[in-house]
Amino acid sequence: MDNNEDDDFDSLLSTIGFGRWQSPTLAAVILVAMQYPIHLVGSPLLSAPLPYRCSHPDNASATPVIGSSYFNDHCLPFPDDHGKEATTEGAPVNSTVLELPLSTERHLTSMKSCPVIEYNTSIFTSTVISEWHLVCENKHLQPLFQMMYNIGGIFGSFAGGHVGDKWGRRRSLQIGIVSYILVVIAMAFTSSFPFLLILRILTGVTGQSMLIPAWSQALESTPSRHRSLVGMLLGFPYSLFVIVFSGVGYLIRSWRYLMLVCCAPSLALLPLSFSLMDESPRWLVQQGRQDDATKVLKRAVKLNKASLTSSLESTIAKIHQASDPKPEGETSFSVRESLRQAMAYLRSPIMRTIILVTPLLWFLQSCLYLAVAINANNFNSSNPFLYVCLSGVMDGSAILLMTPLTTFLGRRIIVGVGLFVGGIFFLLDLVVSEEYFWLKMTLVMIGFFLVAGSFQMNYVYGPELFPTEARSRGFAFVTLMGGTGFMCSPVITYNLAKLAWWAAPVTFGCAAILGSFTLPLLPETRNQPMPDTLKDVEEKLVKGKRKAANTEKEIGSCDDTKDSGV
């Protein structure tokens, strides 16, 4: 570690190795990932629509619900201005009268079209929709439960990125987990629907405030040779707990108890973040806190049983000098300093490209990912538990299939090819006849596998593109655009399908192909040290991009020589 090229943090991490020291951070990421299924894809079980029937308060025999689907929307007619009942839309063709159990409870409501309502609780005993009667004229309020969480995730991206870069990864995680636990408890006991929506926003804020710093620290503390594998496999717990969530939901049919049970593992983050985890030493060096960084790294050397060729103090001093951090005690988060840093980034061609391209890529990929998942729900809409389980199986399988490729393929190839080929499969769905339903579903599922795998790869690729001094904020920015894509996905799934039968597949395919076209504009980060400063981005990533281009040229020239018979 005597030459300047090796005086960087990735070289030091390679010497320290991967072992017990990283375990608490990885455990924290896994515990945070356990919280996401209940909120991101939990709506089919938390706010599932229940079959119901309406009646007048003075009518002993309730008007039966008429319909042929799992959710039956058939309300009583509204009275007109003269007190007479207006006509309602006719029942569906070949519909059947669904009888409710005799033990169903009758609830008084304030709705004109459903003064008294009864729910069929054979599948769910209680959901958000049944508790606040979000049916008939209140049906338009149903999407708010999911939308408020996505909105909170956008604000959480700002909060998590700013706090993570200003106060540290560990402190940001601590603030996020304490706030998250309080919000979940309040949400489980609230009796007000408007307050529930406010708490859903706060759930999104606190969830992102936990994910961004924990994920950044996990990648920052992992040696470069293990970073691809760790980054990919850390996405698998999410898929696994989607499957677990569906199983727990099958056993617990009340939304409040289901939410509390699934969120209970977050309590383990308290001792983990306050006692076992260390602050990111890479961030400490950037803040000029050499003594703290040395103390953390000494513990890392001890836990991983590593041996250094030179003293840790001298190595940290070289890294500190090379990284040009801010003097200790000097904050770099004033408005003037933030604007100065932003302008410096925008003046850099490579950083300007990263700032402009990565948000577009994340928006397209996030919108596509969730839109396809929602569209797949139509395949098993009568069994919400099976649907949630299948979505986890598809996502987990995609990660397991893509992970081995990271050992010998670059980030750009995996993300770009995954999106492009996935888009082709979505477009091929258009040329298959409806008679071959199994083939159409297979094409869509293969496309979803590829998109899900490239999406997980972006969770490794995205943070590697930003320097340590702004990594949390950069990662927060791209996840913010991803949250915006999540919000737009229902529009694509439901509204475009009303325009034409081919609108959704064409949109899916074109979005994936368009996203793949952005990858050649970004630098490759595989086997490259994570940049700590803007200077590192310009020197190391650009140098790696040029090296890869020269290698391709050399390979091409060798092929030309062989073809010429030399």
C-alpha cells in the first residue's frame, strides 16, 4: 500500500476482508428489507375488498350482492330530488347471487347508497376497506392507502439522503427505526381514516430513512470483490419475506394484527443499531474524523482477524490526505456549500451525465417493475395469498438467476440486456393469440424475471456511481425517481388498458427498451474502487471506462488479424 494508487479505502477493505465486522450491517439491511413487503405489496391483504351487501335501516332482509367476481360492487340506488329511488345499472350477465353467512354483522354507515352494510368475512375478518366502508360512493378513496405510502417514500428519500450524509449512516438509521416503530404502533390503534393516511405517509418517510443509510453503509463496508454478490443477495430477503408475508397473512386475517406481527422484527434493529453496528469508516474519513475512523477499523481488523502490512494510522492518514475531506468540525451542508457542490457536479461531464441519466433509468425501471406486478395480479385475482406469494417467487428467482452473472459480467451489461430482452418479451406478447393463454403468460413472466433481476442490479450499480461525500443524497435522488415511477404504475396498468388491449404491453416493452438505451452513457463500476470524491469519479470511473473501451478495441483488432489469415 505504498503507492498512491493503492491508498484508497477499497484497498484497505480488501486487506481487512469480509467477515464478522460486516455482519451487523448486513443484518440491519435484512431486517429493514423484512419491513418492505407489508407496506409496498401488502395492499392485497391489508386493504383487500370484501364481498358485501347493502340494505335500508328499516329493511330486515338485506338486498343481496349481485356479481360474479371476488369484489362485488352493487350498491342501493340513490334517491332523487323527489325522494324516489333512481334506477341502478344492471347486474352483470350470468351473475349469481352470493349469499353471506348468517352470522355476518350489520353496520350502520353514513352512505346514502348503503345505509346498512354487511361483509362476507370468510376470507378476511377485517381490512382497511371494510373498517372504514370504502365502497359505493366512497370507493374512490381505496387507492389512497397505497398512494400515501409511495408519497411518503418520496419525502423519505430526501430525508434519508440528507441525514445520512450530514449525521452519518448509523445515526440516520437510529432516527429512522425509532420513528418507524412509533408510527407503526400509532397506525395499528388509530380509528381515524384521515389520520391513518397521514401515518401511511410517515411510514414511507421512516422506511426510506432506514433503507438508504443502511444500504449505503453495507456497500461502503464491503470489499469491491464481494460487492456485486452482497448487493445482489441482499435483495433476496425482500423476495423471501414477500412469500413469508403471504403465509402469515393466510393465518392472520385481520389487517391490524397482521401489520403488528409482520412489523415486530423491526424491534431487533434497536439493539443492533445502538450497540452492535459501527459508523461507516469511509464516511468518517470524509468528515475528517480520523481518530473515530481508526477506532472503527481497528475493531474491524480484530473481528475479521486480518493482518495489515503497514500501520493503520499511517494508512488512514494517506487516505485522508488523498480524499481531501472537510476539516473536522466544519460542516459541508450549508445552503451555500450545497449549491457550490451541486454546481461543481454539474460542471463535470461524467457527473452531469450520471445525474441526468440515472433518475430516468430508475423512473422507467420502477414504473415498469410495479406495473407488471400489478398486471400479473389479474391472473390470480381470486386468491390474494397466492398472488402475493407468486410475486415473491418471481422476484426471488430473478435475483438468484442474475447473481452468478455478476461475477463475470459488468453492471451495464446486466441492467441493459435485462431491460432490452425483457422489453422484447413484452412486445412478443402482442403477436400471440388469446387461445395460447399459457404462452402469453410465460412471455410476460420471463420479461418480469429479467426486469426484476436488472432492477436489483441497479441497487448495486446506483450507489457505486456517486462519491462517498454525496452517496446517500445521490442514492436518495434516484430512489425518489423510483418512488415516482411506483406512483405512476397504476395509471399504466389500469387507465391505458381502457384505451386499447395492446396499450399496456406496448408501454411495458417500450419503457424497458428505452431504459436499456441509457446504459451506454454511464461508466462501468465492476471491479472499480468506490469513488470518495468528485475527483475520484472523474479519474477512476472514466479511466475504467476508457480501459474497457481499449480492451474491446484490442479484442476487435485480434479478431481482424485472425480473419486476415495472419
